[in-house]
Amino acid sequence: MRILIIHTFYQGPGGEDTVFKQESELLAIDHDVETLTFQNKKGWKGALQTLFSFWNIAAAYRVRKCINNFKPQVVHIHNTHYASGPIIIRTIHKLGVPLIMTLHNFRILCPSAILYHGHQLFLSSLKENFPWTAIKKKVLDGSTVKTFVLALNYWFHRRIGTWNMVDRYIALSSFAKKLFIDSTLHVPAQKFTIKPNFTFPIKDTIDAQEDYFIYIGRLTEEKGIVNLLKAFSKTDSKIIIIGDGPLKQTVVGTANRHANIKYMGFRTRDEILPLVEKAEALLVPSVWFEGMPMTILEAFSVGTPVIGSDIGALSELIIPDKTGLLFNPQSVDNMLKTVQQWKNYSIKEKYNIRQTTKEFYFSNFTPEENKKKLLEIYNEAIEDNIKRS
């Protein structure tokens, strides 16, 4: 199959970039794959990209040229924000090529992209035809202007039917799929399908576990790092924290005051996985709707259970006493109680959960399963396109 995969890179690296790279390389093993990428820029160049994202003729030209030269059977978009813009969807549709788009976040529903603002979930945009509340609350970078410009862009393309030109949307979980279907986006439910992310298994495994928990991720409020620090400041249980972000100094300060909290800064995947495998469990205390955290899938791949928030897609991934435990992310005491619950389990109980966790990974999140599901989605989109012709 001839597959064109399009992606727009943010200014800094992120999980979407990893998924784009992994899926492209996976499909290229036995398919003819071409990639077309755009890059978001900073400063006045970035401001111009944002303005042109309403109707980026240059991006549309690049896409049209690539399709005419490569002649793909299907096109898969990961991100259009903001260097390419939604116009490329219209270009692909006009050329008659089946189009798939992965929804890594909620940006087409709300300018916040993460449905979180002001220290709490922000869901107003899901029921508004135009996100006035989001604009009033300045959900994008605390700016009325930025929020309005992005809201107007996505509303404009909603009004002219751009989002309905996608043949298949990939949601990362059933929870996310339902949010999109129930929103004011008004895209037919049959256009949405579920395909989780994947991660590669590791070759070598470690049998022995050590007496610590681990957190890996951005050090930001929505990731729940504040409550995590509060919880482990009240216990002797050990935790390793890996990552970077705006709350780094808060983490460093807390770690300096509490010997059981160890901050290790940024680490590569090769450095992280052995630490995850030896940990009691991975902690995911997010207070917002996560998409499909790669850290969870990597933990599952090495048989490490996840103790995480009972919210959004996490409730689908973390099955109590099967792949981990769930807690109320707003309650420090409940987080502590759940951590202690895990520590009280017998060696045999922990071993059984680790085995179930690894089985869950091999049944759902391997490269083989991902490729199989992707090709099924591509073929469905191709068949639908033929029927319309």
C-alpha cells in the first residue's frame, strides 16, 4: 500500500512526534511510505504561521505536489496545528484520496486542546457552537487574542465543512471517541474509530523489583505533580521523579526536604525503562483527560503495574487488581491510601498483577497489533471512498 503520512511538529518535542515517527517506521517495513512534515516556529514567524493557518495556500501547494508525485492510496494526518492548517484536509479531499486523522488532543473541540483550565477540567466548549467561554477565560496561554484567533479558525472550518471531509478519525480511547461524538463538532459517529498507541517491547527483562515508585512526565499542574508531591511528603514510601517542566523548582525543593523523594531530571527511554521495570509501580496522578500516555504502555510492556487517576481514558487502561489501581486525583489522602494498598499486597498478589499487566500489553499495544488495526482503518477508508466515486 502507498501511504502518505503528514505531521506538523510543535516548537518542542512531544508524544505526538513519537507516535508519528513510530507508526511511519512501522508501516515502512512492508509498505511504500512517504512522509511530509511542517515545523512550527517561534517569534514573528510563528505569528505569521498562526495567521496563515486559516487558509495556508503554501501548505496546500506542498501537499498537492506531494500527492501528485507520490500518488498515495491513503493519507494519514497526525497534526495540522498550526504551520499547515486545516486547509490541507480540503486539498486532500479535493484530490479524491482517502483521509485518516489521528486525534491526539481535543483542539478541534476547544482552544485549550486539553480541556483543562483554571486548576480544573474545562468542558464548556464541548456544548457551545462557538467557544465564547473559552475566549472569556483566555484558555490559550492566558491570551484573549490567541484564544479568539484559534477559536475562529477552527469554527470557520467547522462552518465550511472541513472536518467532515476526513474519512476516518482515530480516537485513542472509547472515552475520547464519546467526547467527540457528543460534542457540537457534528461529525457522524461512524467516522470515528478507536486505535490506541503502541510501544516496542524490550528484549531483556529484570526479575527483581525494588522498593520505590516512579513518576515520568512533564512537571506541570495538569499532570497532577503537585498532589503527588503533597502525598509523598506525608509518607516514607520512596518515589523517583523523572521529567522537566515549569514546576521543576517545586519538585527540586520538595526533594531536597524529603529524603524519600528523588528527582532525576530528564532521562532517555533507554535510561528510563530499567528504572520502570524495577519499580513497584508507575504513578500517573493526572487531573486532566490524558490521551494515551506512552509511559503507561511502556510500563505495561515490562510488566510494571500503574497506579493512576480514575479519570478519562486512564480508567480504561488501569484495571483494578489486573493492571494496577485507581485513585481520586483530587484527594491526596486517597492517593496515599491506594499506594499503601499496593504495598500491603503479598508477593504473590503483586506477581500475578505483573503477569496480567504484561499479558494486557501483548494483547493490545504491540507494534503488530497496531499495524493490523491501522491497515484495517486504511482499507475501510479506501472502500468508503470507492463507494462515493
